[in-house]
Amino acid sequence: MGFAERRTYRSLKKSWIGFKIAKQEGNHDKMKYYAEGMQKFQRQLGLTVYNFSDILKENDLDSTKLNEGSGAAVNEL
């Protein structure tokens, strides 16, 4: 396992921890942020991508429109 792959696994683990904390706090914005990050890292590692349909379906159209014009990086964990 190379450096980049280990780094991606660490990022995935940190995302799960952040997601659990956000869930305990009831913070849906952070839960969505971490869920998107986890899916990104799972794709990069060639793992099965977990479906967060109940979290990601909320306000997807609104957040996509906001992120398109802002020029801000998305999923920078």
C-alpha cells in the first residue's frame, strides 16, 4: 500500500468520525459534508460506495446551485 492510498484511508476514517459526531449533534449540514467526502474517498480506493440517500437527497438541488457559482472547493477534507 502506497503513501497516497494510506492517506486516503486515513481521510476516510476521519470522515466517518466526523460524520458520527455530526450525527450525535444533529448537524445535517456537516453530516452531508462528511457523507459526500466518504463517498469520494471510497471511489478513490475502489471500495463499494455507501449510499447516504436519506442524507444526500435533502436540498441537493439548492446546494449544487450555490456551489456552482461560488468557486469554492467542495469535499476538501
